Amino acid sequence: MENLKKQVGIKAAEFVKSGMIVGLGTGSTAAFFVEELGRRVREEKLEIIGVTTSNVTSEQAKALGIPLRSIDEVDHVDLTVDGADEIDAQLNGIKGGGAALLMEKIVATYSKDYIWIVDESKLSEKLGSFMVPVEVIPYGAEQIFRKFEAAGYAPTWRLTDTAEKLLTDMHHWIIDLHISKISEPEELARTLDLTVGVVEHGLFNNMVKKVIVAGADGIKIIE
Ligand code: 5RP
């Protein structure tokens, strides 16, 4: 599995050219992409500016010597490469398994080009095998949790190893929804968007145009 993640990370780095402002995703797959960019910065004098999607990725990129700016310090992002937790046949996806969905969605929104890198286990006909993470403001969050329970979304709190509510990089909490078979991802996204106190959710509908997938038969690109 690690090898498949590495393959797609290296493949995606081929789309990065000198002069680009590059969105750097979060997670174990995106980490291979960032690592490869770091190698090219060092060994090939690749000149890029990175815009990170989490504190973890910022630390990794800094250690690799990739120059960084925040999303507010750039006027655009040329390309963002990120992992995903589940992708359906229409290329709608679920992200946020690593709790970075808010920064990931913001950086993706301002990117001219956006690529996901995954191993083939992440592909499914309909979304729902993976939980839908919802980032919420702590004030009033228990009310939102009850609302989700009543709607049948089977919510759970995202917890730390010490069973505290996990605090995201943007100082919010995460409620994970366990909805098997999401037949209308856009309708669910609309409902979540309209819920007061919800900052963002992990449904990334219609955002990606290209997915690089690694599997037993090698690498393929779905567009
Ligand atoms: C983090 C994410 C990740 O991109 C997603 O969880 C995939 O991670 P991994 O490559 O480790 O499976 O959305 O918030």
C-alpha cells in the first residue's frame, strides 16, 4: 500500500513545473508528493512556492526546504495535489480523514488545477463507505450533534488518542457522519452548508477533474 501511495505521489509531481504556485495536500499519500517536490527542489533546482493545507504539511515542506506562502499571500494557485478518502464514479469525493478538510477545501477552491492521488481501494460506485467529516464551531456543537442524530446520520465525535474532542488546525471540532450509500451527495452538501455552526464538510462534489490511481495493474489517470 505504501508503495502504491508513493507511485502516485511521484507521478503527480511530474505535473509541477518551475514557477508554479503549488497547493500541498495532507495525508499519507500527499506526503509522498511533497517529499518528491522537496527532492526536486534540492536536486533539480525546481523553483516553486507551496501553499499548505495543514500544519503537518507545513512542517514537512519547511523541513524539505520548499518555500511557503499562505493562501492569502498569493493571488492564485496553479495546481493543488491532495489525497482523498473515497471517490465515486462521477469524481465526487470525501476528504477530511486527516482532519484537514477546511484548509484543503479553501486551497482547492482557489486552484486553477486540482488533482487527487489515491490507491484503487478509495474508488467506489457511490459514496458512503467512508464517514463524512463535518467541521463545526465548538459553540452550539452539541446542538448540531443532536440534529444530526435526529436526521439519522449516526454522528460520532472525532476524538484524540486520549479521548478528548479533536481540535482542528483552525480550532474547531469534527463530527463524523456514518451514512452508508449517499445517493445524493449534492443534496447532503446543501443540507450541511445550511446548518448554522457548520464551518465546512468533507464532501468535495464536482471539484476535481483528474484522479491519479495506483493499483495492481499500475497507474491510471481518470478524467
Ligand atoms: C486529510 C485528507 C486526506 O487527503 C485523506 O484523508 C487521505 O489521506 P491518506 O492519503 O492518508 O489516505 O483529506 O484531511
